[in-house]
Amino acid sequence: MKQARQVSMSDDASRRTTLYVLVADASAERLDYRALLSDQQVYWGFVETKEVFAAALRLQPWDVVLIDSSMADSIPPDLLAAQDIGEDGHQIVLMVEPERLVSPDWGCMPDADLVLKRSNLWSVLSRILRRAVFFQKLRQDRSILEQEIERILSTWEISVRDRTRSLERKTQELETLSELKNQFLENVSHELRAPLTVIRSYVELLLECPPDDEQERREFMRIIDTETLTLSRMIDDLLDISRLSTGNMSWSMQELDVGSLVAQVLSQHQALLQREGVATNLFLPFELPRIWGDREKLLQVVGNILENSVREARGGVVTVKADLHSEENDGEMKEFVQVSIEDTGPGIPEDQLERIFERFTQSRSRQGSRGGTGLGLPIAREIVQHHGGRIWVENTNVGSKFCFTLPLAGHLDLISGVYDSPKD
């Protein structure tokens, strides 16, 4: 009977609303079985001989098989096998006269439901069939729930797998960030300790063994002053990156002339340029549109980039340019002032071009040397982005070139709302 239970998807869909009942009665016409479930969708099958009975069992996976005692000698072996299939098997109902209840003919059907053919036979059969309808609906509901649960579990599995992968990536990123922070703190501790050690050494010399020569004493004081400035700048970098991270940086926005701003930075760094033996080339258009920005912050940006380039171009050349530049922003072409600082240093490894602006990262010859905290370029990026511009670095044939853009004073829509309420 297993082959009789294999139905197609279309058959399964029709069975959702139909109860299949097979009646084995040698004189089925004497009873109106269809009236038992007149309000339900039922597919009825009627057989009156043993041969037809066996064929009917293979024809359709019946839900209920009603067997009248008139067919007692015609029960096919296939019906007995169906009792072992469990839930997929037939529910077998034997209608027996009370006097035949103890007949050995029924011993071969131990799992069948026996119904006595009395006056209440009709109501008993009706209850049995309605119960079959009820359990059929339960099975259908369970099947739907199982499918829904399987779908939900499958969705959850995919979601959990995706979240697990995301967490693994974030964990890896956090581990990398933690490692960079530890390396950064180690570098900062070393960088802070170096000027402090120099300052302390020369102060002790001045206190305990002051030199008699005035020029030597002035040299000691100059060294202390230089190291103090170095220490002060390191602390300022740490404070700036902290304020930028928390949004507590104050801004003083105004219209600015980029040419005068660049010239001021070069003037302030003449001593560094001479000490490193670096020549400078400056290219500025005669009339360059004014920008909108914080003068002190932008002086810091140009100064940080210039110092970085000078350290790389020792004995070489640094070229500073400013010009008008157009680029697409939100689908619209807009004009910016672009400042570029190009050096003749060794260049930047390709894998460092993006990371050089990340916090806690030092690259090129700055690693392992006294070049500061390594926060200058990250601070520059934060300031430029806060102004509505962008900053990048690229290698050239002779070294590297840092570039950044700033919106014109007339393009305040790029940064509108950012500086309405500067924080103190």
C-alpha cells in the first residue's frame, strides 16, 4: 500500500479541502452514506466485490475505509498492510451486527474501529467521519506550521550566519584597532618621554653645573625651548584628536584667502626648511576665489602636511600649489580650491596610501624616528572633511603629492548647518 500513498503536488493540494472515504458494502445502495457529511467536501468511493475492493485501495490514498459486515470475507491483504503505516495508513471502521461481534472473522483486524450496527449507527459514523475531517485539518495546519518553522529557522540560520560573519569581521577590526592603539600608546609614550628626558637633563645641568660660558648657557636654553615646543605640539595633537572624536572642537568660520594662508605657513616653517636643507617652489594664481573656513585649523592642516613632506624630502624640493578645481558633488559640478604639496622624497608604499590618514598609524620614514605622534595627517583629514572637502595622497615620478580641496565661500550649501552653533 506504500505506492498508493505517493501522491503528486497537485493531488496534495486538492486533499487539503477533501476527505477521501471508501465504502465497502455489498449493498451500499440501501444506505445514503453521502448524507453523513453533506456539508463537507468529500470524495466517495463505493465497492461491492473483493476484486474491486483491492483495486480501489491502490487507486486512491483513502482517509477512511468503511467496511460493512457483508464484505467481511472480502477484506484484501493490502488493507491489513496499511494498518502498519501509522499516520499515513487508512482509518478502518468495521460495521458489525451485535451477534457477530465475537466472530473469529474480525480477529485479523485488531486495529480497526468496531461499530455496532444499531439504531445509532448513523450518528456514530457521522462522528467518526467528522473526527477524521478534524484530524485532517490538524495535520494540514501542522504541515503548514512545520513549513513556516522551517522557513523561519532557515531565515534565522542565514541571519545568524551573516551576523556571525559580521561580528567576526568587527572583532578582527577591533583586535587590529586595539593592536594599533597599543602600538600608538607605546610610540606616544616614547615620543613624550624623549623631550622630557632632554629637558630634565639640561635643567639639571643648569641647576647643578651651570656653564660659565654665556653662549653655552644660551644653547642649553635654546635646546630646552625647542624640546618644550615639541612636547607642547604633541599634547596639542592628542587634545585635537580627542576633541574631533567627541565633536567638542570649536570652529571660527570666515572668508579666507588661500594664498595668504599658504604663504603664512611657509613663513612659519622657514627654520625647518633651512634645517632640513629643503628648497620650496610656490605657485599661486594671481586671483584665487576665497574659501569659507577656520583659519587656525587650516593653517594646522597645511602645516602638518608641509612638515610631513619636508621630513621626507630632506635635501630635496617641496612644491606648493593652489588652483581652482572642479569636481562632481551630488550629481552637480562644483568648484573648489585645491591645494597640493609635492615632495621629492622616497614616495609612499601603495598599501600605505589610504592608511596614512588613519589614526594610530605611522608610515614611511616616520616609523622608528622622532617624527611626532603620527596624528598630524589624521587631524588634517578630520579638519578638511569637516570643512566639506576631501584629502588624499598619491605617488609621483619623483616622490609623493598630498592634495586637499575646500569649498568656495559661495558654496556654503556643502557645509550648511555644520557651523551654526560652534561648541566652546
